[in-house]
Amino acid sequence: MIAKWKLKAIVQKGISFFPQKERINYWFQKNVTKGVELNDLYFEYKITHASDHLRFFEQFADRHLSECKILELGTGWYPIVPVALFLNDIKEVTSLDLSDWMSSANLRTTCRKFIEWRKQEKLSEFLPTINEDRWQMIRDLANSEGEELDYMCSKISLKRWIGDARNTEFDNRSFNLICSNNTFEHIPEDILYGILAEFARVIKPDGVMSHFIDMSDHFAHMDSSINIYNFLRYSDQVWNRIDNSIQPQNRMRFRDYKQMYKNLELPVSHEEVRRGDLEALKQVPLDQKYRAYEPAELAISHGYIVSKMNDLKV
């Protein structure tokens, strides 16, 4: 019997050849795999990242949140991070995506999840301070049946920009904070270079960048027969046949991201990593490409890279 992860890889590879592959994949995940439901686990992941971005900004920036403009790369279907930032007095959030995933229904669902968590007294763990006037807006949007998405976004100071993140229309020095969550790992290395170069152009000289990267094999998230390092067994040639343009995985390790920052002369002011599982790593026969890494650095499964831009050496 074919493994679950291989079946998913085959399906996503097939979908990637269709002209409207994103919409087909959304339908597939919504109706077959149930991978786009806003469940508590996914919400907790995102609200944790929002809390961490706020923590890093307060640690490394000298501005009040109400003065700040934020750029989030890869917001996706549910604008959890933008809503969390809105509730913490952020002046404006811009969502930057390659495809237009958001919808008025998903924004309502997001607001309802915030309300549900606050009723259950779980939200304060992640957002200890909330602007109550802005909270009322979340309550209003949760019941705003029939409203257009652009109108709803305007109520929470959220702008959407769809396009290539390497070549945006933003002015130089536009944003106080640029953040992303579980996004870098889906971007080919050469394209990510261009995106980070663009971020260096649009962030303010005293701004902060905060990026969370998941370096685990995402197929292992839905198939317990493999571990989070399984994809490191394959050569680039073989992996290119397995990988797809729907949810690509670049397989870069934390060391590689830090080297990219160094090459672009971007500061790494702070990092936080999950050390991973060395025993699980030993179970995977590594491709030659990964044998030059120290096991400890190869095993890192998740990590934040935070840049205080006035740490930049000029």
C-alpha cells in the first residue's frame, strides 16, 4: 500500500500542472484532506507567532506600536497575525501574498475564533493586552454577513498586496516590522534572496524583521510512518521529481538561512531554535548534500531569525 505522504505528493504534483492550481488545491484541501480548516491547533500556532513577533519588536524597537506599519509575508487563508496586531494598536498591516487566498468568509471565521478563545479565557496567554475599542470591531466583523472583503479589511487597518515579493510597489523605508511564519521554507533559495533584498529596501533603518521558519519535512505532519528529516535522504534531482509548486519545500537548513543573511549583509540580532531530534535524524540515510553538516545543526527543526536593522554595519 502506498504511503500517505507519497499519495499526497502525487496528487499535489498532478494539481501543479493545472492552470488554476491554487484554487484546485484549496478545494482539495478543504473537501478531502480538511487541511484548511481553522482548528484550534492551527490557530494556536499562528497566535503564538503573533505574540512572538510583538515580543521581538518590543525588545528591539524604540517605537510605540500605534506608530508602526507592519508587513506580513504569506498571510494565507486566515489573517490571524494581522488581527492580533490590530488588537495591539498597530497602525496598519499589509499582507503580502503571491496568490489571493483571503476571503470575507475566512476573515469572519478568524474573528469568531478570536472571540471563542477569549470566551474560553485562552487568548490572554498570547495577547495579555487588548484594545477594547478594537475588540468591538472584531465582534462586529464576526457578524458581518454579506460585507465585501475590502471593506472588512479596512475596518482592521489591513491592506492586501498580491504579487511578487521581490518587486513590490512599496516606497523605500516603509515598514517598522516585517514578519513571516512558516513561509521561507516554501520559497526556492534564489527567489528568497530577492525577497530579502526587497525587504532590506522597504524596512525602516530602525525597523525589525522577525521570521519563523519550519525546516521539518511537511509530509511528516500528516504521515507518522516518516519522521521530520525524511526528505533529507533524497538528492536534489530526486527531490525535484517529488516536490511540487503547490507547497514546495526548499529543504534549507538553519545554517543556510544564516549564510543567506550574511551574504546580503543583513544582521542576525537574535535567534531562537528548536534543537530537533538527533535520534530521529540518525534513522535517515542522508544524501551526500547533507553529510557536510554537523548533526546538531542539521537537526534544527524550527527557528526564528530576528534582525534589528540599526545593527546593520555600514
